[in-house]
Amino acid sequence: MSPTLFYENRYRFFFFSREEKRVHVHIMTSDGEAKFWLEPKIALAKNNGLSQTDLTEIEKIIRKRKNEIRTRWEKHFKS
């Protein structure tokens, strides 16, 4: 199961339900996908096909919505 958190611009932000415990988010577009850690600081974990421009834009979105992502993480993984 991979619940979608939100779409922004052309990016889908989501979690994989049975994955590691460290807070992170996956992002997918038609061009590729990436994974960003949210702790201990926001950082790129993996990239498959996204440009540096995409990664910069995605990181800005994550910084802007970090609290929302963390809240959704806590709610999703408590269940």
C-alpha cells in the first residue's frame, strides 16, 4: 500500500506502508522518482531519472510542507 499524501505541480508525494522507520517521503512523476529523508535533516536519499531542477523544486515543496508530511507519517504508521 502506498497512500498518496498530496499532488503539487506535477509531483505525487506518497509513502510506502511497509518500509523503514526513519521519516521520509517518495515523489513520483512521469520522468522518474525520488526519495527524501526528513530527519535528521531534509536530504535526498535516492533519485531515479529526475533532473536537478526537479529535485530543487521538490525539496522546496518538502520544506514548505514538512510539518504536514510528518503529521501524516505519524498518523499513517501508528495504525
